[in-house]
Amino acid sequence: MSLKRVLVANRGEIAVRVIRACHDEGLAAVAVYSEPDRLAPHVRDADAAVLLGPAPSSESYLDASKLIAAAKDTGCQAIHPGYGFLSERAAFAEACKDAGLIFVGPPASAIRAMGDKTEARRRMQAAGVPVVPGTTTPLRDPIEARKEAKRLGYPVLVKAAAGGGGKGMRLVANDADVEGAFQAARREAQKAFGDGSLYVEKYLERPRHIEIQILADHRGRVVALGERECSIQRRHQKLIEESPSVAVSPALRRRLSEAATAAAGAVGYVSAGTIEFLLTPSGEFYFLEMNTRIQVEHPVTEFVYGVDLVREQLRIAAGQPMRVHGASGPGGQLHPRGHAIECRITAEDPFNDFLPQTGVLQYLRVPSGPGIRWDAGIEAGNDVTLFYDPLLAKLIAWGETREIAIQRMRRALSELVIVGLPTSQPFHLRVMDDAEFLKGEIDIRYLERAGARVLAAPPRAGLERALAVAAAMVADQGHDRPPPSSLTARPPQSNAWTQAARLDALRDGLE
């Protein structure tokens, strides 16, 4: 099928990212949006836009029938799902195919095989990929969970067989905790994924979260594009990613790449995907899961390997060979150039347990300069709600070395100004100066150790100066452009000044 027009079935920064890739590839892009997103940048950036419905995702971005109808009505030949929402739903990939549309992603069979964690573990074992010791069939009840936990040895993780992102997961330290953890994980998994199936695996002490980006086309070629270090997390959600990892040598990278390409080949994978591993301090690694979609953190790989992953997705979906060259060796791996770091800028208050925040983004100043990339789905005047994921934007810095990348990230975070609601920005700025991070001594427990340093409430110094700066910023923007209608329907947000004060006070504390 000739590919000329693509429906982007997502919102926020990933929708903007896909639309740009479509235009770079010479394709028209059609956006979809819910009622609260009518003023969002992705709606304006597309060649056409279709209203899906009200705010709830179930009535808009998760309604497969509306998305397929929008694609057909606007003359699209393909649907790109981005990440989240329907991107890893095998049924949606099949529905697209049944409607005569190209699903920009892997075949439904691969999504289904890797989406079921117990099935994925069985497949990986058969392919010779190391797997964390655990069960390969769903648990029947807490009694079986306790039996398997004793066999593996505490501590263990009770985990959802479907889905990911830390949902439906509980750490169990002893027999007494099994019942409560099992029931809580099952309820959360059922609510999040519509599937309460659980399995249990051995809990590894202080591993790193390392993932390998792969690309596979219809001609049987599978290429590994190096690793990403994703160990800085809270509640199993990534906060900072970088490539390459300081813990991965060229020899280990080759072994990880070989395991990742074997994993992709075991399920007939096509398109972009990510194989996630846990890396122990002793250098052993184990398969964790596969994300059968583009990742949030894909820009660090693009910086280091010089590849546009979303454009490659589009080319592969159209039946063309990938344009990635230079792969060699049994793992089909490429060689990294320089170092890249990504900070996820979220609408969360890092000084209040990362609780989600809402409000009008009243002023935004975006950093720039050598080696800096800003991927965003927001702009000044946008209303940030609780309806969707709190990710606002991604700030990425590249440098010839990790030290230079960190220096550029620190400078870019200092240049970034967001007024209107608290964000994760000050947390990231503190991490860039943290001794453990600077040494690369990180693992998935980093935040537990460093929390007292990087999450302590900021001092109140500089409040008056911050208030004056914030007021001037908002007033200046008011002269530049009329506010959208959503601004006129509510009183000014007092937390705009609090956020500005926090940022300014933080800078004072770091000087």
C-alpha cells in the first residue's frame, strides 16, 4: 500500500514528534484530540485534526472505533499509535489491519506474545535469553504465590502478567506479606489492564535498569542501537535516562545486543521496539520485558546513534528497508558517539511525593544552544489537567562526553522557565549536581538513597525577587498574544508564584 497520509492516534509531545517525522518523510499527518486538547500544539501542527470526544480517555484516545473511523474519513492509509493508550494493544493492531489500515508498529502476534509477561518469559527462555528466576504461568491464588516465593527465596516481586509501568507490582519480604500483596497487585492489574493475572519473580538487589533499542524490518534485518540507562525511577516510573551507560563495556554491549536481537527474532518482531534488562553489580543481566512501541526516552538513542527512529518506523510500515547502516557483528550493533541525557519534565511536585499538579501554564521559556533538544506537547496558555499523563516535555542534552552532556543539561535546566504550576524541573537540576549521579553510581534504588539530598524542600530565600520576575513574565506574555478562552474562565493561579519562587530559591541554594 502506498503511504501518503498518517493518523497520529495520540496527544502531547509524542503526537508532535510523530507529526514532525511524517512531514520530514513527506507524509501528511492527521491529529486527533479530546475537548480539553482543542488548543494543544499537536492539533495546530497537523495537516488536519479530528475531534474524538470528551476528556475521559475511554471516550476519546482509547476508543479504537473512533480512531479507525477518523483515519478512514480523512483518507489515511496508516495509524501511528505513539506510546501509551492503544500502542501495545494487539486487538487494536488487528482492528487496523481488518479496516485496511497500516498499523505503524509490530504485528499483533508480537504484541500479544510480549504483552503477556509469562508468555514472554517462556519465549525468552526458549530463545536462550537470560530471564530472572520466577514463574512462567499465572498464579492461581495466594497459596501458590507463597509456595513459589519460598522456592525462589525472599524478597520477591508479585507482578501483573499484562501491562507494565510498575502497575500491578508489589515487593514481598516474607510469608506474612504475600496475601496482602497478591490481592493488592491483582486489583491494580485488573483496573489498569483488564487482566488480573499475576506471576512471581526473584527480586534482585540494586540492579540497574538497562534497555536495548532495536529496529527490525520486513526483510528480516534486526539491528541493535545500543543501550539506555534508565535506573533513576520513582514508583517504577523513569525520571532520567541516558545513553550509553557508564556500566556497560563494549563487550557487555555486544552480549546485550545479541540477546536483544535474539529476543526480537523469537517473536517475528518488525518496527521499533525495546528489550529491557536488569543488570546486576556483578555484570549478569536478565530479561525484564519488551516494550513493543516507541519509547518515551528514544531521543537519547537518536542523539548518540544519529538515527531518526520514528521516520524509520514509518519507512518500515510502508514496506521499505530501514536506512540504518554500519551494523556489524552477530548482535547487529552500532557504535555510540558521545553521550546524551534526557530529563522528563512532568507536572508533578517533587517536594510533595511527586503528586500530579494542575493549572494554566502561564509562561514558558524554552532552553536552546549547542546539543540541546526540547520535545514538548505544551505551550504557554495551555491548561494542564489530571485527565492524562503528567509528562509535559522532554529536555535532552548531548555532549562529546558524559561530563559535557551533564554540563549542558545543567545549563539548559537553569534556562528553562515554567510559570503556572510546579514541575519536576528543580529535582532534575539537583540531580545534575548530586555526587552519586556525577560518578555514575546509580541503580533502581538511587532515589531511596539520594532522596534526602535531592528531594528536600527548597529554602525560601529569594521569594520577593522570584515574585517580581514571575509577574513580569506573565505580564509580558499578556502583551505578546491574547490568552486562550480557557484562561478567562478561571482566576489567576496562585501556585504560579510558588513555582517561580521554588526555582529561584533553588538556584540561590546551589550557588
